[in-house]
Amino acid sequence: MSETPQNPPPPRRPGIIAPYTVYILYILSPFVVLTAIVGVIIAYTGRRSAPAWLSTHYRFQIGTFWIGLLLFAVMLLALPFRGVGSLVALAFIAWLLIRCGYGLRRLGRREPIPVPDTWGFGWQRNR
């Protein structure tokens, strides 16, 4: 009986399910705070084995968690002051959604985040 040649395994593509999951968990975090903690754990564990373009997403996500935690604390301090607290809460949620939406869009296109270590939204500045 002759043996059939084995097909080599397909080249391994970097897993993008984990960074997608982190962005979704962050989007859910205004409703369930625990999801942000799970998300940052996934980001910290995934960044070491990721290719360069994907590691920019993990850096962006880790920054999003820590900056978001600081902004969340400011929001909690401002909440007793009705008008200011509401504005800070809306600004925080808008910042989070824009940042995650931009990250999801770049991830879907398999593109890196141009400026992952920013307090802003990660897009490139025109110089």
C-alpha cells in the first residue's frame, strides 16, 4: 500500500479573536465593570506572543484600561455634583467607545494602531 503525502499545515495566522474580545469587553465595561478587568488580563497575556502589528493593539488596550480606570475614578468623584458628574460620565463613555471603535476598525483591517501609547484615540498626527 502506498502512502499519500501529507499536506503541510497551513501557515499560522496570528489570532485576532483575543484582541477582538478585549475591545468588546471594554465596550461592555460601563455596564459590567468586571469585563474591563478580564479584558486587561487577556491583553497582558496576549501581547508577548503577538506579531508587531497586533502588539500595538494590545498596548493600546492596556493603555485604555489604565487611563480608563483613572477617568472612571474622576467620574466617581464628580458624580455628586450633578451637572459636572454627568458631563464627565458622558465624556468618559464617549472616549471609551471612540477608542474601542477605532481599535476594532483597525483590527478588522489587520492594521496596527499608529500611536498606541496615547491618551487620545490612537490615530496618527499630521506633522
